[in-house]
Amino acid sequence: MFVPVAEFGPWTAARFQSQEARDRFLCSVAALQTTDVDVNPMPDEGRAALVRWRPGQFLSLNDVAYAHGGRIIVTLARRRARLA
């Protein structure tokens, strides 16, 4: 299925060793001033953030998370082919 470049992927979690590390990550992404990634703190988890990205932007966002001691948890799902 073709996904237009303007669309983001689904929200997923980025987890960090501390709330301070998460907050530094959020500030770093905000400083990028890009519309290719989107991040939000998870209010119920002080050490996590919700992240999403446009196609082709995962590696750069993951590098920023890793630089702050975090990792993005990508859940892989198998798609079933639909029979018509």
C-alpha cells in the first residue's frame, strides 16, 4: 500500500533512563525545528515519550533518542493479506 510522504507513522514509545533524560530529548527534538518528527511526553510515565515520524526519518530520531540514553520501542505487526 502506498503511504503519502506527508503522513506520519503510528505513535510509538521512546523510553529513557530518567525523566531528565526524556526532557532533554524533548528539548533536542524541539530545537531541530522540523515537521518530519513529532514528540510528546507521556503524562502517566515520567520516563517515556510518544514519538512518530514521517517515512525515512526514523534513524535520525532514533539517533537523538539514543544520544540521550533512550530507545524507541517499535512494535512490529504482521499484516494479513485480504482475499477479495
